[in-house]
Amino acid sequence: MAHNLSVDECLALLKDPSLKPESIAEEMECAGVVRPTPAQVQAARDALVKLDSADAVGALPEMLALALIHAAGRESKQEVLRDLAQGSNKTLAKEAKRELHRLKQKGVEVQELRPQGESLLKPLPEAEAPVCYASSIDAYGERAVWWTRAARQGVEVVQVVTSDVKGILAADALALSRRSWREFVKRLPRQDVVTTAEISKDHARQLIADAEAEGARNGFSPPPSYADALRLLGPAPDAPPRSPGLSVEVPDELAHQMAGAALFEDPLFAAWIPEEDALRSFALKVDEIAVSQLYLDTAQRRQAFERAAEEAALAYFTPQRRALYARRLLEMAHVLSTAGRADAARTAAAVSRALASETTSPFGRALFTHALEERLEQKAPAPPAPGTLITP
């Protein structure tokens, strides 16, 4: 209903000590306002004295409540105004916000209001939190790690290329919508020669931290972009999480350790070779065996090849390298298991544990032999044709 009583005029009526509550109620009715009871007018006068209760103001008829909101603004009663601004009565909330804005315009420091209602862009529920990923490991100990976390506008991603020798090779921080993240995950590599496995958020962060530490020990610095990535990543876990490769069960440990050479038949291991200097030295030895007249046939040449590989592996697998390859194989056990290659996963886990103590193994020898087997066959002299006279 329309009326001709302003809020400030109503406030003046409440402050006039010469007027009784009945008179104020009558004046309001004459101005076209719904007539309050004398008790309500008295309640408004009582609340006006302290102005310390939003509930007391909100319980009044609208016109009286608006008058008290104006009074609260003039006396800088911010707590009452904030409570009313976040209340359920939209008319009173709107007027309280106006009074807070007026205070701010006067130079008064006003505390920001808390966000109300549910956010239109809510973070992902815990059950729907984005998964982290890591790729398989290549011959040089390099892999990609994708650390993720839910954000109000989608998913924040830190994409890092790590090396267990050189540390952090590349780092990018990405902000993706949920739809873009789903498309991103679809494009992650999942082929025979390189694939991707899901890992926990803590394990992803630990892999990145371990690579950074290893690179620093070896004198390598991360790229400048890693500083931006760190702001998203935050600190590494206080206690390193359990490697997912430890969850791969191996029913016959010894049998799988002895089958270590078979890992190189899997496409994920086909490119694994020793470091360049060790491989070059072994290649020279293979060339000598291939052309030597000391070996009468292919069988003897093959035996010499295997002995040379044994010696090369013994020299190559120092305690440091055994630990390095043990970590790689444990990580690969999880990758293989995720890819459905259960037998290879069990072999990788078993060989990983064996490397911690053994100085040589079928896996170690095969690391050399599988890389240069064809070279031996190519350089070996062809056997003489039947009936051919052989002269010194």
C-alpha cells in the first residue's frame, strides 16, 4: 500500500520523547502506513537505544525496522547491519547493504560480507575429485606426471616432465574447465610403447618432489616455469606415501625374478638400454666376438656374448644404479598392472626387490643383450659352404 511517510520521518517520530507510542502509531496510520500496535512502537524505541540486535530489528513491522536500519547506519553499527544484510528479509537486507555502502563512501572501513547461498561454480565433491596420472618410464628414467586438484572454475593441473637423474625437465600450470579436463584425459597416451596410469594425489606430488631433489643433487636446476607450478603444488607430503607398485602381489617371487629377461619382450621395455658409455663399451666387445676366429661356431660365439653381458652388467649395476632401477621397476609394476599386463607387473615387482641385494640377474644381463643381439648376428661371419676347402 502506498504511503507518504519517509523512513527518516518515521525515525524522527520514534526519537521524539514528547510523543507516546499510541500517538506515533496514529501518525503512521494517517500517513498511509499499516498501523502498528503501541507495543511494537515501544519495542522499536527500546531497540533504538542500543541498536545491538538484528533479531530485534527484524521482528518489527517493516517501516519501523527500516527506520532503525537508518539509525544503525548513522551510528556505524556495522555488526547489526551485516547481520541484517545477510538475513532472509530481502527488503531489510537491501536497505542494510545500502547503509553499509554509505559508510564505505564516507571512508569508514567496512568488513566485506560473506558470500551467501551455494556457489554457482562449486568445487568438485571429494568423490569426484580429479584423478592424478603418471606415464610409463622411458629408457632414460623420464616420465610425465599430471598432478591435479579441484578448483571453483574446474580443474587446476600441473604437468611435469621428470627425470630420476636430471630432475624437473619441464613444468606447466594449467587451469581447465571440467569439460576440457575430460578431453585432456582422453588424449593421455595409452599405447603399447608408452601408457598412462592413475596414481594418488600424494604420490604424484612425491614423484615431483623426488625428481626435484635428485636433480639438485646432480647439479641440475628446474626450468623457470617450475616456480609458477610450485605455487599450485604446495609442499610435498610430510611422510612419503607408499608406492602403488608395492600393491602388486607376486605369488612365486623366485620364478618371476628368473624371468626378468622376458620384460624386454614387452613394448614398454623394448627401448630400455644401458647408458651410452656402457653400451658403447659393450658394443665394441660384441664386435670382437662376432669376428673372432677363436669361436668355431654360433653356439660358442653365443656363449661368449652371454659372458660379456654378464661382465658388463656386473660393472654397470653399482649399488646406486641398482637402487635407481629398483625404483623404476617398482613404478613400472603399477603401470603394467593398470594396463592389464599382470604377469609382467609381477615380474617387474619381483626384479625390483631382487635388485636391492643381487649384483647380477637375468634382467641385468638382458638389458645389454637385447640391445645388441642383432649386432652380433649381423657381424658374425657366414658359415662356410659344405665341401669348401678352408685354408689358414
